[in-house]
Amino acid sequence: MIKEYAFGLANRHHFGDIADIDKWAGMAQDTFMSLWDYDGHVTEYVKKNKTLSSYDGILYMPDEFILDVDGQNPENARQKAIGLTILLDDLCVPYQPYFSGTGFHLGIPGQAFRWKPCPDLHLKVKDELMSKGIYEYADSSVSDKTRLIRVVNTLNSKSKLWKIPLSKAELNGSIEEIEKLASGKRHTYEWITLECEPVFDVLSRKTKGSDKKFETVTLGRNPDPVWYPCIQKMLDGSPQGSRHQLALRIAAHLRWRYPEHVVRIIMEDWRERVDIKSHPFSKNEMDKIVTDCYEGHNGNGYNYGCSDVWMDKNCQSTCRLYKAKASQNTMDAASMEKELVEFLTRDHNPINIGTAYGGDYPVYPGEVVIIQAPPKSMKTMLLQNWVNTFKRNTYFLEMEMSPRQMWMRFVMINNKWNEEQLKEYYSQYSNGISKDFDWLTVDYSSCFAHELQKRIQMLPQKPEIVVVDHMGLFKSKRTDNNMKVEEVSQSLMELAIHNNIIVFAVSEITKSAYAEGMNIASAKGSFRIAYNANKVISVTPFKDSDNLIQMLKIESTANREKENLDVQLDVKGAIIG
């Protein structure tokens, strides 16, 4: 196979063997290679036409297909790249991350594609990746027939940084650390193995003269690119007597995947296939079903999970969710007794919030604790005091405060300093305190709640405590705030149980709670938050005549265990206790 190589975008049409890539690695100039592989026809074409433009030859899938992720700035591009890794993980496609000098590349194996050489391979691949949601994150134009990709370990003249490979953990780190790594070549690196079964099928894709009603569609709201086997089974056929029920589930799934007009096309095609003269299924009936999917459930639309009776009837063991679903099994009395005995005899290594206050309020791994409080009530500082006391491996998702503010508080809390003492120290020293915080990782970037699992997996060491500040700042495709926070609270509970970690999550309170006082349903957004938590702690601030907080009242509003928490804490600078 043959690659095109270019040294700067103007110096193109250098052709060589695929193995020549290694020859150009290390070049201190812009060095590119073709995305696609070619055969000998490419050199004949360029010799005749003096250009590769409008090349009509056959394309071949490279061993590593590059997805290009750019953004408004490197940090924005990094966030998009992380989103793409989550999608690829869902699709069971391995990937090798790269920093390109300005943005990011994700290399995926050519084995992930079921393909054959053809002149329009680039169009078929683009169409398939579009349907899977890949180009929600990556630049679709990079799949063009004559596209060039920067060679690894070569200099990006624009940024003066190098294209380098990254580990998954490094991609999930800070952009500053990545750019530091990219200040030079990176020849010593443990490459990620890119092997997988075919996921993307381009053999059946048509690009010309297609008789399909639609070819490529844009994703609708809250896209879920994974095609679940249960939905596929429902689409393949529907027994008489269940058509309406299955139609409702199929349409409810598709509405998160495609725009409404595309959903109606798919459902009408399905209706025609299952319609029979003896028991007709009219177009009007189908139109109503699709409309109900969007407008039902008080305008929020229908959404059916694995526990739904019809979804369960069509469940397939090949689904990526099957294992998790199967683990949620029924238990007999003996099994429940065994689990209780194991719990009572096992060292759970809890943290005890009440110890510092002369009480007993343990929090166990696998639990979610909601901290509900009004704005500007020092709830974040309270949590900083707690985690500094425990000094367990902590992942702190801070989506509101700046790194400067967070670090200043942590230093003052840890050293029992006031602001003047902190300033005095840093007037003499530029470092020295960070060594005391090897247990702490702070993430300042917002994300979707379900992305937390991925971020935790990428950390060098699994955290024991996760702090979320605050729940309302998560990204979401939900337009209804109640549904958003319920989705977030469910994700946090799953995170705690799945990883056996403690989750503290901050929630602001409703307007009525200001006037009437806080209770189990005071969290802003939905009373369902409390039901998806093991404990709810209310924080009430008390201010002096200068409107400065002098005291916090901390009380347990809800607890599934017997322990209670009801204390008043003095506030002295950053110290609460």
C-alpha cells in the first residue's frame, strides 16, 4: 500500500510505502500523510493530472483511522475528545489519543470497520460514522478522499508544539500538562493496543443510486448512538397483539437518536411491514403513537428502560447492558441474610462526620450524601474542611469556583491560617505546601453526569470520595430541570454503588425552602433527589449585622440509618468547626 506524504501543505505528492511513516517521525516541521491508503494507480494519476484533486482511484482502509477533534481552544477540544472517548467505549472501539499541537486526534483500528476497497469508501465510512454519532465530536471533513493527517512526533509550526501520543489518563488531565509534554518529541511511549471486532459496517452502505428513503441523518436531542439489540429485535418483527406496545418502545428509543421527521419515516416503514389486512395498523394510529412519544408524560416524552416489561421480553444477552441488568437479580431470604452478615462483619472503612463534633454520623462507601443549602452559604468550604480532615483519595468536581480560590481555601484550612498568613508565606515561597495534598484531585470542567464514571476510570488512583459542586451545573440534554436533576441524582447513586465510593453532592434549595425552612424535599429541581440519596444534610447560615456568616447549623434532614447530625459550627475565616 502507498501513502501520500507532504512537508507543509504546499509541498505535496510525495508517495512512499506505509512503513515510511517511521522515517518522517521526528521532523521539526509540518509533516503530513494521507488518511487513506492507495494502490499504484495514485502515482499514475498524479503524473498525468499534476494534482490529486478529484482522484478517482480505489481507497483502502488504513491500519489506524484518525478522528480529528478541534475546538474553540485546546481545552474545549480536549473536552470534546473526552466526550468522543466515552462514545467509543460504549461502542467497544479501542482508541489511541494524540495531541496534534492545537487539537486532538483519536486513532481507531481499521479492524473496527467491515469494508472492502472501493472508490467511494470515504463516503461510506463518513455515512456510517455519522449514524453512530462520531461526528457529533469529530470533524467529518477529515474523512475526505485526499485528506492529510499530521505525522506523530512532528512539529506543529502554528503552536510550536509537537504531535505526540497520550495515555487515556493524560488526556483526562489538564491541558497545561499536555502542552508541557508536547514541548518536545515523545519517542518513548507505551502504545495502546488497537484490536477489536468490526463495529462499523460500510459494506451495506450505498452512496449512489440508493433506493433508501434516507441515507444520512443528523442526530436529534440527547443522542444515544448505541443500537440496542432489544430495539433491533422489535424492528425485525412484531407478533400480532403487541404491535402498538412495541411501536411505542421503538419510537421512544428512536426519538433520542434521530430528529422527529426521521423517526416518523422509520416508524411508517415499520408499520407497512407489520400491517396485515385482517388486523390493520393504520397510518393515523402510528402518527398518534409517535406524537405521544414526544408529548406524553406531561410533555417530557416517554422513555423506557431495561426494567420495562416489553423491553425485558426482547432483551438479548449480546447487549452491553445485559450484564449490569442481570446483576440486579432477585434474592431469596437466605441470600439476603448472607448479605447482611457480610455487611455486619466486614470492615467498611466509613468516614465519620460526627466524630469532630462529638457525635456519630458515619458515611459508608457506596452511599450518596446530598448537601442542600442556599447560595453563598459556605457549603463548598464546609466540604473542603471535611475532606481535608479525612485526607482520603478525593476527586473534587468543582464547577463554580476558580482554582485560585479553591487552593487558597485548602491551604488556609490545612494550616489553620488566615488570609494574611497565607499571603506572608507565598511572599517568601513559591511552593512547598502541595506535597501535603497528594490525596486530592480537583476537576474544574463541567460534564454530563454519566461521564463521571469515565473520568474516575482515567485517574491514576481510584478515589474513595467524590465531591460534586454542584448538581445543577452538570451538562444535560434535558430541557426540563426536574428531569435533569433526577437524571443527575440517579447517575450519582449508580456511580457510588458501582465503584463502592462515597459521593458528596451539593444542591441548592427551592425558593419556598428559604421562607419555610428545609426538609427532605427542599433540594432545587426535584424531590426525587432525596430518594436517590442515602443521606441528606441541610446547611443553614447565620449572619451578623455586617451580613457576614458567623455560624452554620448542620443537621441531618434524612438518613436511612439511625444516626443523627445536629450541630452549630463557628466560622473563622476558612475554618469551620
